Amino acid sequence: MTAPQKSELLGLDIQELTVLVQDAGEPAYRARQLFEAIYRQRVHSLEEISTLPIEFRRALAERAVTVGQPRIESQYLSSDGTIRYLIAFADGHSVETVWMPEGDGGEAGDGSEAGTEYEVPSTEYPVPSRESPSSVLGTRNSVLGTRRNRATICVSSQVGCAVDCRFCLTALLGLQRNLSAGEIVGQVAAVLDERGVALERDRINLVFMGQGEPFLNYDNFIKAVRLLAEGLGIAESRMTVSTSGIVPRIYDLGREPLRPKLAISLNASNDASRRELMPITRKWDLEQLMAAARAFPLRPRERLTFEYVLLDQVNDSVEAARELVELVRGIRAKVNLIALNPGPGIDFRTPAEERVLAFQQVLVKAGIPTFIRRPRGRDIYAACGQLKLSVA
Ligand code: SAH
Ligand code: SF4
């Protein structure tokens, strides 16, 4: 007799859970009980689902059904409070998920959280800390006290990435595989549990800006968004997805009834420069990308975000800033500037503070809300573009 195939509940939506319970000869309302237990209560095992009869739990266990929460393999604490988690899945692959207390200074739709604080970049690559975060931030239980958590979780959508942007460490991994919807949701659930978050009390934002290009794993990504919103209870207005410019999927996202806010990684002010930095520009050029951005249906008070990684002497001139103003003109948008986070194998330098501020000034004077994203967790390789499993 062959062992039953393992299956995981995390990642199943209400329709799929309904099929599962009906196959097991149980009434359909058990699907809702399972849904509540997996996503709202975030149980780790079938035994914890006390709303289900014990025989049904046993029957599921016999069919090798598990909840399927991924495991936190290791964690690194930055001096700024950022924590980089390495999260492992059943097949041995792992991705990084980052916890940033108090937001990352750029994800709030209205820009209210965005600081203009600028940290002089370090040119060294410090050894990542292996210190346990619990010694600094309190254990899971002490976080459960009365203090409110305010944080942003940066979520991965793929293991590695195929897009090959020249300034990004994740690109060096290549694409290993897509993550399932359950694995995307599982990262969030695992980090929320580890941090002792109660969503009804704490203010949590999600950014799909970790490893991978979410729009090259669109179906799993958007299913995860629905489960995070309808299951876990994180409002769609607290989620932002960032794309390198997969144009057809920008139109698709605009048609979704439930969707995060959209950020587009521009990183260059003209096609020639963008082709050098982001080879994806050969497939969809700036004209096509900006047409999709202009057509994107924004909700009242919603803004589009454009991200722009500043590379010293490459795309950070005042002339480039003026070109960027023309590109963005007429779109209800804000711009997040990210001074390059350096890494081994990346052939660019971080611009000096004056260059970053001069670039920002051009945009601000043209009336475009422009923020400088604070680097978070650079010392532990948790900052934008630094996520790469092998740097552990
Ligand atoms: N793949 C998606 C989302 C993940 S990358 C995308 O590219 O949009 C998230 C952000 O980090 C992007 O805006 C990207 O341009 C930026 N980024 C990549 N490498 C970086 C680096 N070395 N320093 C600073 N930002 C970087
Ligand atoms: Fe992929 Fe985004 Fe990195 Fe480009 S910047 S290689 S799209 S993760």
C-alpha cells in the first residue's frame, strides 16, 4: 500500500476546503470552521481545531493532511530592530521574510510615514548578527502584552528571481521556483506568530517586495492576497505590491476586486538607461509601462508609487531627475528613492547624500511627493535588493 499523498490546508480557499470536507463525507459548514481555524486563529496543528469533531480530525490526519505552516529556520536581528527571517518549506527551499518595526518609511499610501532621514551608507559589509532577537525585543509572550506592534512585513513571492536587474542580489540566485499561495501566506502567518501579533490590536502593513517578481507568479500571489485579506484579516489598503514592470499583469491587477496598492520599480528615466539596468525593458519599454501606469484605476486618495534605486553616477544626475519628472507628470503618484544597498557581486556604488538630496529636490520642486527610503537592516542583508539565501 502506498502512503497517502501529503496535503496542506494553508493556501486552500473556501471553495477548495468545501470540496475537501465533502469528499470526507462531512457537512459543508465544516469548511468555514477550517477556514477560520487556519487563517483567523492561525492554528499550527489539526488537534488545535477544537470546533471539529475528533473523528474528522483523525480522518484528516490519516489522509496525511496537515496545516502546513512553514518553519522559521533562522533569524537575524539588525541594530535598527529589523529582523530577517529565513523561512523553510517542506521541499527544503527557503526564502527571506523581513520584519520592519514602525514601517519602512515608504509604504504608507499617503506618504505620512515617510521620513527624509538619510543614513550615510557604509561601504563595508558587516558580518550578519546571529544574536537572538528575543534578548532585545522580548520573547513571544512578552510581546503579547499591552504594547501595540506597528510594523511592516516584507514578503517573498518566489525563490530567487528571473528578472535579472543588475543592481539586485536576489537576481544572482536566478529563479529557483514559484511559491504557492500557501507558502506566501505561510510566511506572514509564521512571522505574526513569532512576533506575537494580534491583528485586531496591532497595525501591520505588508509589502510584496521580498525575493521574486510577484507578477511572474501572479495567480498564486493574488490568491495569497485574498487569503491574507479574507482569512487573516489584513486590509487590502495595508498591502503594497512592487513590480519591475510586467505590463500585462498591471492591467490585470487594475481589474481585481480585491487588490493591494501598486508600486512600480522605475529605476531609470529613459529606455537606454533602463535597458542597461533592467533587461525586462527590452520586453516592455517605458512607453508601454507608463501607459499601464496611467491607465491604472486608482481609488479615492490612493497614489501609485514609483521606486527609483539611485546608483552613483549612473542614474542619479539632476538631468535624470528632470526626465523622471516628465515621465511621472500627470499621474497621482509619489516617488520613493532608495539609495543603493550594496552587496558582493554588485558593481554599483551608493551615491553620496548630497546627490540623493539634489535628486529629491528636483522632484519635490516639480510638485511630486518624493521620499527617501531609509535603509533597513542593511547590516544583516535585509534591505531592498539584498535578499539572497546564500548570504546567511
Ligand atoms: N521584484 C519586485 C519586488 C522586489 S524588489 C521589483 O523589482 O519591484 C523591491 C525593490 O528593491 C525594487 O524597487 C527594487 O528596484 C529595489 N532594489 C533591488 N535591488 C536593490 C538594491 N541593491 N538596493 C536598493 N534597492 C534595490
Ligand atoms: Fe527581481 Fe525585483 Fe531583484 Fe529585479 S529588483 S531582480 S525584479 S527581485
